[in-house]
Amino acid sequence: MTRENYLIASFEEGFTRIPNRLLEALLMAKLNRVQLSISFYILRRTYGWNRHYEAISLSEFAAACKTTRNYACSQLNLLVEKNIIRQTAQEPNLPFVYSIETNLAVWSKDCLDLNKLIRNNKLLQKIFLNETDDRQVLQDFATGEQGVLQDFATEVYRDFATGVSRDFATPHPSSALEPQEFEQGLKKELKKKKERENYSPDSIPYQLSLLLLSKILEHLPGYKHPDLQKWSHQMDVMIRNDKRQPEEVKALIIFAQQDEFWRSNILSVEKLRKQYDQLNAKRLRVRNASAGRKYESADLYREEAEEYKEFFS
């Protein structure tokens, strides 16, 4: 299948069977962008595979909804509080199981007006089933009891009366869909996401960061403890991006903290990364010089041994 064909949506490629009333309720509910994305993602993972519930991790929600794990978690909790989704715990260390609440009557009244939902549903049925004239339906709706689209319907009816054509696809203001502070801080938070990753104590970047800290504390006991997660991230970048071998990094840390000059200069992973090549060059020179002296001593020992062997023979 070509890329062009893959991007054409068709029922033959699969579809999700969702009750219309549930879709209308989600679209009418007072939800921000991430909450709505989470709800539709659950629908895709459940009804999309003919299931009523599914285990979904926070990482999957974050990736699907283009947000962070922390924000996805907070929005999931809000949806649970609103009774829009159900959350069920499994065994420890396993993702929660999620499903959509199909009983709209239990949804929070703060996010969904049931009377407006019913009135809107009746309006749509009359229009699309052609049970009456569209103009008359809009007039009745606009002049009747307060409804979900009353203001909009009033304007549409006036346009009908004056013969003015109107675009029905009027978008909601973005401020009503998503918290402004989240919109402003999302890019900054995503940029720093890697630095906040949870490096486990047995991971290589964390172990190397801990080694550097312990060696610094040996000659500088009053050194202020750094954020080891941040150090681990920098160490991880050094290994992956700079192509540094962990064993070599370990040897360099030990050498730097044993050298009288370098140990007062290499007091962070950032400094280690910046001075890596210069520091490693000196380490190799010292190692090679030590190896030369070792071989020289070994040759001298053999010569002395041969001389004393002749003396005692």
C-alpha cells in the first residue's frame, strides 16, 4: 500500500462503532483539549477493538494526546471525578484499566447540561430526518427554552429570514477549551522533559553520576549535593550523543578526581563533558608513561636476576 492510499480514510480500512449520543455528549461537554483527546483515545482503544475497557499506561496517553505524563495524569483524574471515564486498578505495577461511562445521567452537571443535550438531540433528529422545515425548527429552537445552541440558532434564524448565507462551522474559542497557563508552558515543559526523566539507581548514567559525586566528596566534604537526575540526564546525553564509552567515562572520573589539578576543576558532569577530550588525552599520556616505567623496571629486574644467578653458580 502506498503512502497516499494509506492516508485515505475509508470504512474498508476499519471503523469505530460509537453511539451518536455519546459523541454528542463529549462534544457538548465542557472539556479542554487534552481531556477531549483522552476521551477519544479511550474510545479508540476500546470500541475500536470491540472492547468495553482497556489497560492504558500514562506514557501511551501522553504520546497520543501530545502532552506530558504529569499533565495527562491530572486530566485523567479530573475525568474520573466528572464520572466521564471509569478507572479500575489492576495488580501492582500494572497500568489502570479505563472505560467510558455510557450512562450520561451520572456525568458531572458542571461539565454537561443534560437538558441541553436532550434538546439538541431532538433538534438534530428533526432536521436530519426531515420531519419538519429546517427554518421552522430553528425558529422554535431560538425562541424557546434556553438551550445549548440558542444564541447560535437565533442568529441562524435571522440569517434565514434575511437571506444571508452563514458558515455553520463556528469554532469554539481556544480559551474555553484549554487552560491558558498550560498552553503557554507546554513547549517549555516538553523541552525540559528529558531532564526530569526518572533514571533508576541501577542505570548506567545514574551510577556514573553517583561515582563522580562520591569522588568529589572524598576531597571536598562540604560540596553541595546536586540533582542526580539532572546529572544522569547530562551523563546519558554524553554517552549517547557524544559516543562516550561508559567504561572510559568511569576511568576518566577516577583519574580526574585523583589528579590534583583536575579534581578542583571537574566538579560537575557539565564540566566533565566540556573538558572530556583534553582530560582523556592527559589520562592516556599518564597511563602510557606508567606502562613504560613498568616495563623498564621489569627488564632491570631480569638483568639483576641473571647477574646474581651467575654470581651464585
